[in-house]
Amino acid sequence: MNHLPIIPILLPAFTAMVLLLAARIDMVTKRALSVLAILALVGVSVALLTQASAETLVYRLGDWPAPFGIVLVLDRLAALMVGLTTAVGLGAVLFASRGLDLRGQNFHALLHFQLMGLNGAFLTGDIFNLFVFFEILLIASYGLMLHGGGKERIGAGLHYVILNLGGSAFFVIGLGMVYGALGTLNMADLALRVQEVGPGLQAVVQAAAMLLLVVFGLKAALLPLYFWLPRTYGATSAPVAALFAIMTKVGVYAIIRVYTLVFPNEAPVMAGLPGKVILPVALATTVFATLGAMAAKDLKALIANLLIVSVGVMMTAVGLFTPASLAAALYYMVHSTLVVAALFLIVAMIADERGSVAGALKPAPQVAHAAILGTLFFVCAAAVGGLPPFGGFLGKVYVLRSATDAPGIAWIWGIILGGSLFSLLALARAGSAVFWKTSDAVGVDPADAAAAEVPDDEESHYGPVPSGLAAATVLVVLMSGVAVFAGPLGGYVDQTAAQLANPEGYIELVLGGDEVGEVAQ
Amino acid sequence: MSILVSVAVAALVAGGVYLLLRPRTFSAILGLALLSYAANLFLFASSRLEVGLAPLASIKDSPFPDPLPQALVLTAIVISFGMTAFVVILSLRADSDLGTDHVDGTPGSGVGGSEEGGNGLLEETDGVAGDGSRSAGGLRGPSSPGGEVS
């Protein structure tokens, strides 16, 4: 049996356990271990992508036949998400190695547990197992979010934890409804049974699907449920915020997976309900988050709102539920996750060099590394705003083109284009406030900045800028790669969307029994 | 019996959501606990409620209950129990760091420190003695979850 699909779960799990057991070894060794493990994960991701491009792999845990045992399914979507997670994780680990990890013993262990939960959520083919991996990644994220402490962080963390625990309770209730109505939890098996649901159970199945949508919407930060995000991401440290850029994508991933496979939009029992709900909600999310970006008084809050704008754009494409729009959503997701993660890191470095003003958009002394930080900020701002030649432009064109046949085209085009324009305005305002409207010509040396007391914005005053730049540069280079290799990546996401639009192959592979299992091996 | 269970689940959810929306962390934690009880009970009932069945699958043809929801509930209980412990510690930490047990980190209007006294668990770490003891008082009085509502 090919054990490839379980490696992205086991590798971070073992790394994290070793880091926990060796909690008292010096930080240099821990960092080396952590970076090595994540580089190994990069290699595994490449293998996963190659494998998924060739054929989908089903891994039966304990060799129990589906639907009785839990299966991991490595298809194109899962491989893409694991690869994206690894890339963002690499940036976060490198940036944290500047000094944030010194503020507690177990930063790296928590980060690897988080990666384990993320990879597991992307790979699992069982909806209750999805809940378990959600919990794993959430528990790790609570620890990471609070890492370093501080009043602002604890206060925001309390909201984040309570909100997500409430979300988990509703997830369990939704799963109870699914199991009660359909009698299985394997996603492929569920997909078959949903097709056969009679009118008597239609209301229950629809209610279960919508309850799950609320839970996933909370993770993905859709409109009525995103107000926690700017505060949480603003309060936590930069590498954690960068890693959390992938956390919203778990919600997006779950929505894509569940509403193309388990409760497909076009299934008779669903009667197009997911699309009818998701599309307006996503458009409204884009509008409100754009307003939030315009009103942001702080760089971190600006980036957090731009993250929600990007979620709104990609969920708009998802809400159309056509193969072209799903491909567009995936392409845009890869780009926007990388660029938002990079922006969180860059903004933290900028905030570091502005002394006590930190990220606030008001006059402050010129930052010491204005040239390099300004260039990175400019590149990422152009990319996130959707200017050519970056992937944001291509992704948005892709999304707009996929919406040409949709009934609400005026709304979709208007809101996405307007959102881009106003995001750019907000970024231009922030960039000029930070780099041009300096209060005087005296630069703040990072050493001075470190000496100056900045009690609540702490994580970064440990290392020199270059090690942080390395982390941001990795993400920016990858982000540029999304544009440079738009052809191959576009082909990949097109085929991914085709796979999602025709779940029969997935279902047959999972439930196919031994003869298909042989093929998979 | 179905009616009894559904009424119990409904009451737990209603109470849980109400308490979750209260301004103090203690009530919010109680609310989360009630909500997770409701979720677990609901999950347990998802395999239909039967009376008088063998507890385990037997070799004979006698009917037995579906074991899967029981396993699921067990998983969900472990997770919610662990998370309750975590959120208790987190709110104690928030209380000592922020000097208040209000979920927004600011003492709310209309919710006075009605529970006085008690040698606070956290007084020594807390500049504002009254606030620290308020949470400790709340923790010692679990019989009155709505006690903070004046």
C-alpha cells in the first residue's frame, strides 16, 4: 500500500511530539528541527502534487473498507491545499525564528500540531474526522494565537476561543443531523445517499447542510461571522497571523468539498440552496470588508480586512458552482493566501521600525530599511489589489470571466471591481502614510527601536531585519511564481475543478472495494 | 421519550446560547458547557432512541443499538471536556491580566461587581484587588450562573 497520503499528517505530528519531549533543549536546535521538518514537508508536498496529478489515491486507515473505516483521500484539491499550507508554514517558521519563539518553549511544537490538523482536514474523506481535525487545528491555533501573551492578545483570544467553541458545538449538532438523516459519515457514501433522499427527509438534510455552512462560514470569515477576524489577527503575532491566512482557507476548502461532493448544489434535494446562500453572502462580505479596509487605522487591521475581501472574492466564485468558477476560486486562493501571509510579515517588520507608533497610520520617523520594505510592500500591495502582472490580476480576471453567464453579473462584476479599486485606495493611503508622511528625517535604527519600550508589540525586537526578510521573500517569490507559472497552475486548477464537478470518480474510488484499492496501490 | 429528549436538548441549547451571550466569562463558560451537553445528547440521539435493547451486539439475531453515535459522542465529550478546561484557564488568565472578567476586557456598564468578598485566587497578580476577587467569587458560586445579572 502506498503510504504517501498519511505522511503529511504523521510528519508534523512526530515533529511536534519530539519538540514537546525535548522542550528544554536550546532554541537553535529546536529551530533547526522545525525548519528541517518543514523542508521535508515541502518535499512531501511536491510528491503529493505529482501523485495527485497522475491519479487520486485512497488510503484506508487500518485497511478497513470504506465506508466502515476512515479513509484519507489524496485528490488534486487536497494536494493543492497541503502544498499551500506547507508554503505558508515555511514562511511562518522562518519568521518566528527571528525571536518570537523565544517567548515560550513550545511555539514550534504548536505550529507543527497546527500543520498536522490542517493537513488532516484537507486529506480526510470522513466528515466526522473532518470535525476532529478541525478541533486539532483549533486547539493548536488557540495556543499559537495567545503565544507571547499581552493584554490585547488575551482579550482578543478569549473572543476567538469562545466563538470557535460555540462553532464546534454547532458542528457536532450538524453532524448529528447528517448521521440521523443519512446514516453514514463517509463523504463518498453520504454523496450517494443524498442523491436518494426522499421528500420526507429533504428539510432535515437541507437544515443539516445549512448548519454546516454556518460552521464553515465562521471559519472562512463570511459576512455575519467575520467580525472576530480583524481583532484576532490584529492582536496576534505576525507569523501566527501569516499562518492563520491558511486557517480561513480551511473553511473555504470545507465549503468547496462539502457542497460539491456531499451536498452538491445541483442535487435535487438541495435545489441550488448552497449557491443561493453563498453568492449573496460572499458579495456582501466583499463590500463590508472593503469598507473595513478603507476605515482601518492600523496596518494589521488593513491586511486583515484585505484577507476578508479576498475570501469574499473567492467565495463569490465558489458560489457560482461551475467548473470554471471553481477553478478561478482555487487559482485566486493560492495567490491571495501567499500574498496576505507575506503582507502580515512585511507589515510587522515595518511596524518594528516605527518605534512606539508601530503599525498605526499616522506620522512617524522614517523606517530604517525604507527601500527594501517599501519595495516589498509595494509589490504585495499591487498583487493583493489585483494589478497586473501579478496573480491577483489574473485570478480576478479568471473569476470575472467565469461569472459572465451568471444572472447577477452586474452585481458580481461591480462589487469585485469596486472592491479592488477601493482596496487599492486603502493600500495607497496606507503606503503613503507609512513611507512618505514621515514626521522628521531622523531614522529609527532597529537597535534603538529595540531599546525603546514598546510593551505591547513585542515579537519582533529580537533579530535583525534580514532573517525576517528571508521569510517574506520566500512567500513573495512563491506569490510571483503563481503569476509566472500561471499556465501550469491554471491547468492544474482546471483539472481540479473538473474533478470536483464530477465526483463519481471520487466516490467509486473510495467505495470501490478491493479491486479499486488494488489500482490505487 | 423522543419528546423528553428533544425538550432536554432544546432547553440546553436555549440556556447555553443565552449564557454564552452574557458579559462575564464565567457565564460564557457555563453556556459553552451546556451547549456541548446539548450537542452530545443530540448526537447520541441521532441513531434513534430505542428501549430495552441489548447493550452490545450479540451473536444471536437480537437487535442492538447502533454503536457508532456512542463512539462519536465519546470523541466529542473528550474534546469538549478538554476545551472547557482550556477556556477556564484562559479566562482566569484574562482576569488576572486584564483586571476584569468581562469578555470584552472592559468592565461593562450595568453589570456591577455584585459579588464581593472572598480571598481572590488572583489578587496577588492583580493590581485591582476588587476585580480579581469578583471572578473568584463567581467561580465559587456555580449554583447561581445568572448571579452577576443585577
